[in-house]
Amino acid sequence: MTQKFFFFILTISIAAISCKRSDQNTVSQIENGAEQKTVAGALTLTELYSAAENEVGKPVSVQGVVNHVCMHSGKRCFIVDSISGNSIRIEARGNIGGFNKELVGAEILVRGVLREKRLDNSYIDEWEKKTLEEKEAAESDKSHCNADLENIVQMRNWMKEHNKPYYSVYFIDGNDYSIIE
């Protein structure tokens, strides 16, 4: 399974993380009946995803809790919204040389450009074929293959429900970030 698939699956399967938030320079928002404080001008991931289709290629500012940093290169991390559980991948670009593993658990404000990768039917079909082959060849733990196959079903259902010939995976080319104290 390629790294693309791993990071895509990781993005989909991230659970909500609780965190402590600073009251300094924040705005209160209500999401799913719970209050969330965000830095003025920053979007929650729920807000970003609700407008994502129209914001691709545009600058965005979002905040979230870092729940994963790529251990091999440090060139990407994932942030999660503590209330909704939504997550997004951040690529190190611009002024970001990389992400330190010590950032895990920290809340950050990221400024960058929203990007989209569209997974079409042929891409998903090929992924499914490879996953089924891996599952057949696996001698022990097949749970990662089952998770992939479950995600494939969910993507196809989403495509059908939204009458789209592709499934969008959004990520941010991060230009800079700051830790929210």
C-alpha cells in the first residue's frame, strides 16, 4: 500500500482529541452544542470543509490539535478539530521547514493554501484491487485491509449520494504556523 493510501486512511480514521484552549485573542463558536474558542480569523475544520469545494487554491487559516507528525520526514502533520473530530493533512511548504514530533498534542494555527486531490473511480478500483490482493496474501492481521475496504465503500457511497464521479481529499500546503498558547 502506498504512502498516499496510508495518509488518506489515517485522515479518515482519526478520532476526536480533547485539548485545553487559551482565551487570548479568541472568538467563541458553538459547534454541535459545545463551545469552541478559535483565534480571530481562523476557521474550524468543520467550517473549512463546509466551504472547501469553493476554497480550493485560496489562502486559508485554520486551527487544530496536532495528532500526528510524519516520523520519516517531518514534512507533513495532521490536525484535528477537538469538537467535531474532523482532520486535515498539512504539508510543510513556504516558511515551514518541517514539523517536530513534539508538536503532537499542541494546538496550532496554520496559514496556507487549500488543495484538493480527486480520487476517481479508476483510482479507487485499483486501490480496491491491490487491497484485496494484500488481504488474500496476508497471513495474520488483515485489519488494515478491512479498514481500507470499508473506506472504499464509504467513498463510493458518498460519490453516489452526491452524484460526483470523484471523491475529494482536501489538504493544506502550509506556508507557516504558530502554536496557540
